[in-house]
Amino acid sequence: MTAVTTPVLSETGTGTPPGNVDGQAIAITVFSTVKRWGRAWLPVLFLEPKLLPQTLGTLEKLSFIHFARWSMVTELAWNGAPQPKTRLRRPHLYFESNFNGGWEEYIDAFSYVLREGMAAFWGSSYGFPGAVPPGPFKDYIKTSDRRLEASHFYSAYADSTVTIVKQALELDGLVADLRERAAELSPEQFKAEFSALLAKGQRCL
Amino acid sequence: MTTATATTLDLADIQGDILRAYGNAYASTTYVFVRIGDATAGGAWLAGLADQITNAEPWADGKPGSHLNVALTCAGLTALGLPDDVIGSFSAEFRAGMAGRAERLGDIGRNAPDRWDDGLGTGAAHVLVTVNALDEPHLGRALADLRAEVARHGHEIVVEQAAHTLPGSREHFGFADGFAQPAIEGATDDRAAGGGVPLRGGRWRPFAPGEFILGYPDEDTTLDPERRLPSAPTDPLGRNGTYMVWRKLHQDVAAFRDTISTAARHFEDGDEAKLRAKVVGRWENGSPLVTHPDAPATDFDGAAAGANDFRYHGPDQHGAKCPIGAHVRRSNPRDSIGWEGRLTYRHRIIRRGMPYGDPLPVGAADDGEERGLVFACFNASISRQFEAIQVQWLNDGNVFGLGHDADFLMGGIAEGGSMVVQGECPFYLGPQKPFVTVRGGEYLFVPGIAALRAIATWPR
């Protein structure tokens, strides 16, 4: 392994380095060395998301995952001392994602719901044990020389999850719509419209 | 790493209270926590107990009058002189103990370990002996024998918690309980419909036994081309045992009744029984709201085939019948969060519980008496099973789209939980003081009977 890592000094209860937690948001990173054939395969995969239509659709539906990003790294920029110059002898796959909830449950979603997609992304990385069963896959992700701790991690709404923010935005739209029309409604009409708003927006309350 | 071979359960070596709910047949259960005096005397006492343990084989001569089962805390294993490398082979959460995991579990504030009953969460509780008895005479004899043996070996009883079934087999809030239990391959296959792993097309299959008994293939093993077995303590301790969670939960019955009756004045013509059912997810007699949304089935029998065969996502995705935040829907969500239950099926527990204290008469004001439920459960991984349910599903609502709402029945970390009852027009249960308070608890290891003998005779 040639991966460059930040030393992990301590861990939170979830096995996440403390620098990767900000309120409800948790960051996860995996930096894995890519086999020779991955250098040809990964660019094709990144350019053709249609290869994995189900994976991307499912990722969007799993709203505890804020985003997931895979990129291929062939060289590390040098920003001057004290950073050591590092040459990557092989390309690396850099995965980063932010999520809410349990670390174990996050990887379980990858294993149980996104199995094929995970094989497409990580199959060309050395040591990838397969996404199923999740036990060895979790060990692979936890391996410290593949894991980076963020030196800066920021969450704008630290107490809120993405699901909460999305629900608040949806409710806000409904309320704004009613507010705009409220002046022209009779009290009876307003009561009916307000009840309709509650019914329509009840999953956001 | 061990690989899987035979999957036939060794019923003669598995303790009987794991796979069978004695509470259904036995009127009383007493939980006796013992502090070991000297390690050698501890071994001698346990060796004697091992001969009296009821195993999981079918009863040949009808119901025995009483049963005895044994579990140990990590402090207990240490007190019995087990070496560090053996203790290190047990799971991290078991070694930390329930009190050591308090922050993660939300056992802070009113539920914090420093407020627990004496003897719990302090390292003083080493061995739990559970005594089930058909009636008072059997219980009295079994307890007298146990107390005498504990004293004779120089040990000390630190907690003795009596529990007993209430009239009509209800818990203190008035609900029949304990219907949805996981179906286990080779033991309770017949309970798969509603109790097993949900499959496509409305089908179910029983769980791999290693989800609940150590030393057997679990759900990961069945997906693993190498058929690796889940991690377990060093042999012979890792065979035919399991982990147990024991929690004493005080119930404020008057507060629960007052809250519901006050709120029900504004709910569907003041229908208190229905509002209570909405909070729990089942009617008082146990009929599930999702299959009986308007009124309970008058002849509901939770043990009947198919009684628990239901899902949430298809028939009731938005909670119009059974609210998304109803207690049974949160603690056993089945397919409630979609993907046919694939994000929930690794988080099941075998639940056992028994009420303690006398019932509060209907209409009575709070009498200040201690009453509640002794919650016990069995699982192969406390962190993946019990703790995930407690932390991800009961203490926080995000995974269900319920924000930070805690389970309304159990109450969360903060005071003043609330709940939305979905419906044609949603009904809001406003912030309330909590109904349930943790009085103490322990994480335990339930050894197989041969493993208990090995612990008893460990070279010291």
C-alpha cells in the first residue's frame, strides 16, 4: 500500500475518527490502491452512469446518505513544506461520503441494497473482499491505512439531518403557498385549506 | 475463522429460557443477582447450578414446577478468575457493560446509572440466576434452596427482583405483549410468517440460528461463499450460548393514562382506546393496527398461525392505519423503511419480559408504588441487535422520517417527547413527561451448559 494517511489518534464509538463528525453529520473516506485494469475501467464507469442506473437511483432514495463520491487520484498535489512530497506509484480510488445515523447501518445499506454497484466501484481495488457479507467489507473500510481523517469538516445545520432539512423545505413550500393566498380566503376557506395543508404535509411535521 | 458445518441446534446444551418463553406458562419469575465471594467457591457453586439448569429440549413429563437459568456479567467472569485473553474474546459492548454504554444508549439524566437501583451497573452483580415457577410454593422452595447455596459458598445476593404475570397476561399500561418473536431455523420455523425474514411476494423464511445462538451460521454466513461463522468467545465458551440484555423499566401508569385521556378529548370523538392503540401500534388485546385499523379483532390470538403476518410498506406506507412512530412499528419496523426489510432484518431480538409490582387500579391516582417491566432479550450481537434498536430506532426518529422524535411510549433522552398520529387529518400528541424510566440493567453472557461447566472448573 502506498496510501498516504493522517494518523488516527482516537475513535468515536462508531469507529469514526472524531474529526469526521460534526453534529448529526458523519464523514467517511476510503483511499484504496487500484489494480492496473481499474485505470481503464473506472473512467468508463464514471462517464457512463447508465451502467449503474439502479445504484444511483437507490442512493438518492437513501436519504440518510447526503452524497457519495468516487474519484480516481493519480497524483497528489504538493502545497509546499511541511507537507512531504508523495508520489503515487499506482492510481488510487478516493471515496468520500457524508451521512446521518449509524456507521454500521450505513455500510449495511451498501451491502444489502447496493451490492452490485459497490462491486463496480471497488472491484478493481486491491484487497476488496466483496460487498457481501458486510462483515469483511466493514473491516476493509475500517482498515486505518485506507481511512482519512478530515482536517476540516463543517456542517451548516449541525443539529439537523438531511431528511429533516428536506422535510422542512417541503413544508416551507406548502406554508408559503397558503400564506400567499390567505388574505383572500374567508375564515371557513382558510380552515379547510389549513386542514388540507396539515394532511398533505403530515409526514414533514 | 471457524466455518459452518452442521446447523442442527444442540438443544441439550442450550439453556431453556432462550428459545422458549416461560412467561407464557409460568406465573412468576425472580431474577437473583449474586456477587461472587471467592473464585474457587464461585466455581464450586456454578458447577452445582449447572446440574440444575433446564435445557432447551422438549419437556418429556409435562411442565416442571420450576426452572433455573444462569447468566454472567463481564465482572462475573473476572471474579471467577477467567484469564484476560479469554475475557478479551467477548464482544466489546459486553465487556463495557450496560452502564459503560450509558451515553450511547441514552441512559442519561433520569435514566443515568448513578440513579439506578443499588447493585446494578456497579460491577457488583456477577451472576444472574433466573427462577421461573408455576406457583408460589414452587417459587418459595427454589428460592430458599438458591439462597442457602449462595450463603454456603460465601457469596452475596445483591439484587432480588420478583416479577409475575398480571391478570389477563397484560403489562402495566394494559397491553398484551410479546407476540412478535423472531422465527429461528431449526427451532421455531413455524413462526416464519411475520416473525422471519421478509422475502419478495409476501413470503418469509426463518432466521439463521446464529443471529440468536453463538456458534451457528448467522445471516452473514448464509451470504458468505466461505461460510464463515460469526465471531464468538473462545471455545468452548462460544458454543450454544448467547448474550442477554436485562433492563428494569419503571412505568408511570397514572401519567400514561392521564396523558391519553386528556389528549383523547380532541381525538376522534374522544376514543381513548384507539389513541392508546395508535401510540402502541396494537390494540390492548394485541391485534395489530395495520390489519385491524378500526377496531380490535374480538378473538385475537397472537399465537395463532398468521396472527403476526403483516407488513407496513405496502398496506400502510404513510401510517394512516398504524402511525409511523407507533412503538411496535419503531421497535420492529419490518419493511417500514422500504427495501423489503433488508435494512432492518439484522436488528432483531428474542424478547422476554415480565411485569413487576402490583397493577394500579383503573381510575386510581398515582400511588407512588414501584411497578414496571423487567425487559430481557437475547441476541448474538448486543451492539448490532439490541443497541441498534435502542439508539437508531427508539431514541431517534430520523431513519423513519420523524426527525429527532424519540419513541413516545418509551420516552427519549430529553424530557417532553411528542408524536404525530397520521390520518386524514394528523393528530399531534404534544410534549409529555416520560412514562418510562430505567431503574438499572446489565449486559450478560448466557453460556451453553457445557460452557458453564468449563467456567466452573476453569484452572485457577
